[in-house]
Amino acid sequence: MAHHDDTAAHGGGGWAVLVLLCLAQFMLIVDITVVQVALPTIGADLGLDRESLTWVVTTYTLCFGGLMVLGGRLADAFGARRTLLAGLGLFTAASLVCGLAGSGAALVAGRAFQGVGAALLSPAALAVITGTFHGERRARALGVWAAIGGTGAALGVLVGGLLTAGPGWAWVFFVNVPIGLMVLAAVPAVVPAGEPKAGAAGAGAGGRRQPVDVPGALIVTLATALLIYGLVTAGDAGWAAAGTVLPLAGAVLLYVAFVLVERSVRSPLMRASTLARRPVISGTFVMLVATGLMLGLFFLSTLYLQHVLGFSALETGLIFLPAAVAITVGAQVGGHLIGRVGGRPVAVAAFVVTAAGAALMARSSPETSVYTTLLPGFVLASLGIGPAFVTATTTTMANIPPGENGVASGVINTFHELGGSIGVAVVSTVAAASLVPGAGAGGFAAGFVWCAVAAGVAGVVALGLVPGGKPAAAFVGHGHGHGHG
């Protein structure tokens, strides 16, 4: 097989690599939203309370986001193909564990291992794609890769509804097993075994075998886990309780420790100098809020539709579909607008539209029709979230010195996942009173109002924070910012 290395890079073989790796990435992205619609059923079957349900959603994105940059470094150190196979094997096995889970603890543990697998698989797959394609073909390949983000999230919702309504919620996870095994079998034949070139997964300059900053990755993941734990506990225990205050204080201390570690390690995950740049702060902020709002609104809506209005999982999936499509449409429109008017107006407008949509969702009650309040609000909010994703990636990458692209992209992708975890934890706490089956709908309204306020505040912050000016054409038009390394 060794002789087909070059043909894969230059002949038609490259597209087989792209199709295979995009299928793997698609599986990872689908898994971010696929559980959302199944949540009420999972909760009823396993007897899970609000906190456990929140962890079922957040654990996956927490481990995926916190360890993603580390996964990219490991792909540089041990070769992308090896890391890819390890991540895929782990993700597939973890999916089996999730499907067989008989308790909340087993399910959350399975979700954690799925996240670790995804964190190894995603950057390695991207490294293989950037190493296989060159020039114009690479831009096309990365465009396909970026599009998976929006479509995967959208289809996850529908697939979740279909499977939960059909063979049962466990199949939301079981479905990954045959796909995972198929990709595992095909990778050795399709993906060339060549070592990645220096910096393929964003290692930056300085040769390939850099030491890997494991402490940094673990600290940032643990800090965010404590943050989520504190936020979730606040819903029942209140903001002053020890169970809320101590984890939150611990999270702050660990984030400080993370910055100190990154300044002292020889090859840090995220250079302090890059983190401090305004485009990176702005991109991280926009990405964090946008993903937090997206997954937060998904989380509230699925529980509202199924617990309060008594919709089935399938009906919920169908209602989510237009909203999920709107995110992709918004991203496309945002990409075109940024090139014309620049990132700042697009970011501000994106958050204003999201705020308006969330405010409309807050007006929905069991007495009003879903189609007059919740659905139009959901679609409007989603239309706003799409351009926010694009602005986060585009404005950052366009304003960062070329040598720091990998690091900046890693930071933004990390907070893309972590933002989702934090958003779900926050809305879970705000709406806590209503998230017990059979409770009133008041908490949901509070949750939606909170999302609207957060989006409005984010719009004001973006006005001052997002760099002005139009980015160069090269950076525009990549949809959802997963892994532009």
C-alpha cells in the first residue's frame, strides 16, 4: 500500500480520504445534538434528575473541547493515522457503552469517553485532510469539512427523534458502532501511512516532535468541569450554597493556574501572548456565547416540547429541523456579508437577531400554538447564531499573524465545545423549577428570557470588542468553525 501515497495526494484517491474522514467527523458532530431530543425519554427510563440530564449533554462537549488541542498535539507527535484510529476505536467502544448504559453514571462515563475519542479523532482527521490536499483543492476540502458542522448538528436532531421514536433511545448511540467499525476497517486501506508534515495539526514552528502539554489540557478541562458543576448545583441549592460557591471558586483558581502553566511550559497548548490578542479574545467570546445559546436553546426546547406540550420525540425532531437548517443558512449569509461590510456589524446584528428570537420563544406558553411563538422564535434565533459562528472564526483568523493560526484556531474550537457545555449548564439552572416532569412552564420562560438578555448583552460587547474592517477574501466563507487549523 505504501506506493499509493503520492497518488492519494494528487490523483483521485484523495476524495476517498475526504469522504471517509468527513463521515467520521459527521458522526462526532451528530453526537453533540443527537441526545437532545432523546433526553426526556432517557431521563424517564433511567430515572435521571435535572442535574444528571444536564451532564449527559455537557460531558461529551466538555471532554471533546477540553482535550481537542491536546489531540492535535498527539497527532503531531505520534502520526495522524495512529491517533485517528485510536480516537475512532475509543469513540466506537464508548458509543456501545452509552447504548448499554443501565444507569446515569454509566451513561455519563460513556459520554466522557466518547468526548475523549472525538478529541483525538477530529484534529487527526483534519491533519490528514490538510496533508492530502493542496492549493485550491485544499480550500474545497476544508469547505466540505466546515459544512459538516451545520448539517451534522441539524441532522443529529432529526436522527435523534427518529431513533428514539423507533427502536428506542439506546440506538442514538448504537448507530455509531457499525459506522465506526466500517470507518476503522477502511482507514488502513484509504489513508496513507505517511507521517504528517510539521505543523499539520497546528503544532506551529519548531519541528514535529514537540513535548505534549498534558497538564495544560487537563487543567482547562477540569476548570470548566468545576464551572459547570457549580452552575448546575446553583439551580437547586441556590447561588450562596457551598456546593455552588466552592466549585466556582475552584474553577477560577484553576483557570488562573492554566494561564500560569501556559506561560511556563516550553511548548504550551495555548500561548499566553496569543490568548491576550484582541482578535482571539473577541473570537473566543463570540464563539462561547453563540454555542452556549445554541445548545442552551436546544436543551430548553426539547424538554419544553416533550414535558410541557407532550410532543413525541419524532415531532420534536421535526420542529427542530427548520431551526437547525436556519443555523446553516445564517452561516452562509454571514459569510457573504462579512466580506462586504466587515465582521463587527455582522456580529452585532447576529446577536440582536438571536435576542429577538429568544424573546419570541419566551412568549410561548401551553395556551399558545407552537407555530406562532416557539417555532418562529427558534428559527429567528438560529438564523442569528449561524453568522456569529462565522464571525468568530473569520475575524480571528484574519487578524492573527500567520505563525499563530494553529494556536488561535485551537483556542476558538476549544471554546466552541466548552461554550456549549456552559450554556446548557446555565439554562438548566435558570429553568430548574420547570425541568422536573409535571412542573409548570414558568421556568422555561425564565430560561428563554435569560438567553435573550445574554444575546443582547453579547451584541453590545461585540460592538466594542470585535475588530473592525473587512477580512481578506481568503478567510471568508468557511461555515461553522470546527477545526480550521
